[in-house]
Amino acid sequence: MLMTNVSSTSTMPASVKDNSLGWLGIIRLGLVQTCIGAIVVMTTSTLNRIMVVELSLPALIPGILVALHYFVQVIRPKMGFISDKGKHKTPWIIGGMSVLAIGGAGASLGTAMMGVNLILGLVISFIAFVMIGIGVSISGTSLLALLAKSVNDQRRAAGATIVWLMMIFGFAITSVMIGKFIDPYTPAKVVTIACVVSVIAVLLTMMSLYRLEDSVSQYIQNQPEIQKENMPFKEALAEMWRDSDIRHLTQFIFISMLAFSSQDLILEPFAGIVFHYSVGQTTSLSGLQHSGVLIGMLLVAASGFSFFRKYIGSLNAWVVYGCIASAIGMAGLCIGGLVGPTWPLNLNVFLLGVANGAFSIAAIGTMMRLAVADGLGKEGVRIGLWGGAQAIAFGLGGLLGAVASDAARLLITDTASAYSSVFAVEAFLFIVSAKFATRIQR
């Protein structure tokens, strides 16, 4: 059993439970996550393509910039620690979104400048992507901390799913709208679109958060608080790391997200080289995987309702068995690399997506539960620690997955066997992460 289903809310009277954040409030927080997703996808996807295609720059340049914004997020625990000092998370979310918006606009300006002065454009882009990482760290950490302390235990799985689905919606709608308005491409148009997206994101964030935290103040005030001690950040972090549950969850998040993210950059090349898929077919394969992720998330969301929980399992079980199922899916890809085109690759990838979606959203729900398991007061720094672990894993995963596949192809003459060896390592990482998840007791 990963964690018990008992939280501080379970002992509260019904009147206090009713004051927790409702579905409309969760959707409003989801709108903020949509705004974060809109700016991030604009900088990591659209600007990436412009640098490589329109400007004919090496793919290494946008790759380093994207990795930079992940590695900057190592500051998440510090940002959460600072936000825990105050009573409200809303100012931190809005402030972080403002920094993120400036970074998004700056990244578009830097990209446009690369076509005129490469060095100046790189300097502007470097500063902008650092700001993007800082903005995501502040706004994203405070947003999840507010969600964790405002939503009762019964709604956490569904609430996490709603917020994450709305972030994915932000990815999708921004990509579609930019694609509609950006042609024909001009540098000025890119900067204009980025500025418009950034301004809309900040305004929508402010509207979504208006008096939201005040509406759940009674619920928050009636929850027990952790005794706050005036200790420096490093000491607080060391004390938190001594908590075995927090440490094991951090290790679980890092290893599972490392395995999860390292498959992204090699799955489509694997399908193209080993299974002879066309560009259109590999793109469809990626879409099939994302559809599976969506279904996995929805299954976990349903487990948050008592009617479904007895039929499809608790949130706790989804974390462990989702990782084990992901390992089985990766093992299937190993076999597929050896068997060749007769292997049901589409079905394999779809089921892998379902397992990935299930364990990842269940992990977020578990993270929010453990963030407030002992009471309020340290949810920000805990969320920050786990968010930082996830960001570093994503940055390393994409990089190491690509490097490992290239190295394996150099050392192993058979390409299919080389890919299979990389997938085997990722399957092992999922098993290790499941082991860490089972060690969480509280």
C-alpha cells in the first residue's frame, strides 16, 4: 500500500469539507495551468522549429535552450520555501506568471534577432529561457501547493487530472492558433504573436485567481498546521530529506520521470528505422500514445470517486502498478525491436501511453496528498522539491535518451537490437521507481 487514504480532511466536520475547493475552483486553477502550458509550448515547440527550419541553425541550439529552462527549475524548492513564509499563494502565482510571460516574449525576440545577429540573439534567448525556468518554478510550484491545500482528499486525483488536462489543452490550442496566424512567417509576426499570448496569459491568470484563495480560507484555516520554525532553507531541506516518505517519493519521481521522458525522442525514429514507418505514420503513432495517456489519466480520475474506486482500484495502486505496466510496455518495445514489422507496434504504444498516463497523474495526486499529510505550512517547499526532481529528470531524460540511442547504435551493429537495449534500460528504471513507490508508508 503506497499511502493510507486518511488525510487531515477525514476528521473534519462536514461543514468544513464543504468549504474546500469545488470543481469550478479546480477548473479556474486549471485555466492558470493552461496559461503556463501556452507559453511553454510556444517557446519549446514553435521557436524550436523556427530556429532549425527557418533560420537553419543546428538543432543543438534549441535543445540546449529547452534543457536550460528545465535545469533552472532546480530552484523550485527554494521558491516553495519562500512562498510558505506567507499566508497566500496567489501573489506568487501571478508574479511567476509575469516573469514567465516576459521570458516567453523575450525568447521570441531572441529568436528573431538570431536572423540578424546570431550572438546577440543567443544572449537574449539565454536570458529569456532562464526567466522561463524561473517563472515556471514560481507559478507552477505555488499553483500546485494551493491546489494541494485547498482540495479535499476525495477530489485530489480528479483535480490533478483536470489541471493537467487543461495544461495539455493549453499546448494544443496555442499550437493551433499560432499555426493559423504565423503564416507567412516573418520575425516581426513571431514577436507580435508571442507578446499577445503572454499578455493574455497574465490577464487570464489574474481573472482566474480573483478572490479564489479567499473563498477557501475557512477550509484552510481549519486544517492543522505544521509548527513553523525559523530555520534557513538548507537546514529545512535537510530536515525534509530525513523524512523517509518524502525522500522515497522524490526518488520515485526522479527515476520514473527519467524513464518517461527518455522515450520521447527515440520512439518515432525507432518506428521509422525498424518498422519502416513514414513521417506521417510516426506522427500518428505519437498521437496514439498521447491518446493512451489521456485515457490513463481519466481512469485515475475516476478512481477518486468512491463508486468507481471499488471497481478500478485506489489512487495508491495506480502509482505502483502503472509503473509496472509501463515497464511491461517498454519490454514489449524491446521484443518488437527483435521481432520486427510483424509486432503490433500501434497497440503496444497505445497501452504504454495508458500506463504512462495512469502512473504519472496518480503520482501527482499522491504528491499533493503527502504535501499536506502532516498539516499545512510546508506544502510549498515539498511540492517544490518534487517539481524540481521532475524538471531535472525531464531535462536529463530527453538528452540521455537521444545520447544512449546514438551510443548503442555505434556499439551494436544491428539497429533494432540497439534500440531494444535502450528500451530495456528504461523498463528497468520503471521497475526501480515502482520499488521506491512501495516504500512510502505515510
